[in-house]
Amino acid sequence: MRTDEINIRDPFVLVHGGVYYLYGTRGETCWGKADGFDVYTSRDLENWQGPYPCFQNDGTFWADRNYWAPEVHPWRGNFYLFASFKAEHTCRGTAVLKADSPLGPFKPHSRGPVTPADWECLDGTFYADGNGRPWMVFCHEWVQAGDGEILALPLKEDLSAQDGEPRLLFRASDAPWSSPVRHSSGVTGYVTDGPFLWRTAGGKLLCLWAGFSQNGYTQGVALSGSGEITGPFCQIAPLFDRDGGHGMVFRTPEGRLMLTLHSPNTHLLERPRFYPLEERDGLLFCSREDT
């Protein structure tokens, strides 16, 4: 199938063995009951094989809704899927699953969410610092926090549980472009979605994240002043502000930098988009033309 035929949110690309593995939130089941994740494979970012189920709830998994934002990261010889889940009487949170292949099948690795049990959280991503210490960077959701937060949580070496307390990196309203939105429940606040950490060739540490500006869903960027995960982070110009976000950065086998995000941010119309990136002065700049 072609890219425009794939209806997913929150696209994530793993490049492994010369193959692109594309994961994302299933568009059809995004906002309600859900039971799994898929992966698509490609060698050119245009033509895809799949979808292949890479995780399927066999009835024993704890969550039954809001299966969001799967990411797959290699670590210590295995592959770990970070994704958000929710159940009745259980706060939304990011859990970790494990497999020996990017195709899965992924099996539960953490005991429920790794994020704080009494927080509504989402979109956990993996990051290993310069000392090889693993972290999860995640969002404390705006519907509970009011002003959405992005935090860093140290993980145990096997990624099965937290290994310390979460550290606040920044809030949504720290970005001058961030605009308040109103939830169907009546709550008004500032959104943080989809953090992703990327160290540029120039050595700067960036945190991509998404929120809402006056132009709609927006792909923001924050820069660590220390070059470390603990920050402090300052907000810089967004990468994309045309109704698209929840993005991440990857490098093609040929060495080309790419941004993927979903756009438009409209139910059942979401598609993965791919944009070339350039690095200048240690920062990333996005071409506005699809590949």
C-alpha cells in the first residue's frame, strides 16, 4: 500500500537492517476500545507492506482502550515497545512491552504503567543519556494537570520499572506559541503531546513535542541549555505549524535526516507524513515539501 492509504496517528519509524518499520495509533480505534498495534515495513517510505499485528491483547492484558503512540526502541539486544494504555479505574499511562524482533510479537514487560499510578499520563518515549542511563520522557496530561507537563523519569536497566522520581522539564505554556484548548469535559488548558529526544550532529539535545497554536496542531521543539536530559529547556521555533504534530526524527540508511508526523489532526483523515530535515548551527529545520 501507499503512504496515503495508512490511517494512523503518532507515527514512529524504526530503521533496522535497511528496513523502515512504521508504528502508530490505529486511527479507527484511537478514541475508544482497542486491542492492539500494527507495524508496516518499507524500503522507500512510499510503498509499504502490512499491516502486520505486532501486539494483540489476548484477553489477559490490563488495558482495553486508548492504545496510543507505540514506539519501538532497541536496547541491550532486544526491542522494547513504549505505548500508552487506559482501563476503567486505571489512569492512562505508558507501559513497556518486549520482543526479540521489530515485528513482534510484543509481550508485556512492565507491571502495568511505568508512569505514576495516580497521574493521567501519555506518550512515553525512551532516551539513554551519555552515561548509558535509561530514561522515559512522558507527558502529564493537560486534562488533569491543566498546563500539560513533560517530565523525565529514570528507568531500571531492564526498562521494567522506574528507578527514581520524575523531573519536570517544561510546561506547555512555556512556549510563546502555545494556545489554550477546551476539552469536551469542559476543562480548558494547554496541551503537551508526543515528546521525542534527538541529539544533533552538533551536539545539542532537542525535545520535540506537540501542542496547539493559533494555526492548529503544532510540532514544537525545546532545547536543553546544558545538553543533558535534566535541562533546563527553552522553547525555540516550531518545526511545523500547519495542523500536524506528534513527530519524531530518524535517519535514513543513506544518512538523510527525516521528520515524520501525522497530518491532518482530524479523526480518520490522519496520515503519516515525511519531511526532509536540515541541520544548521546544531538545530533542525524542516522542508515544507513532502518526500
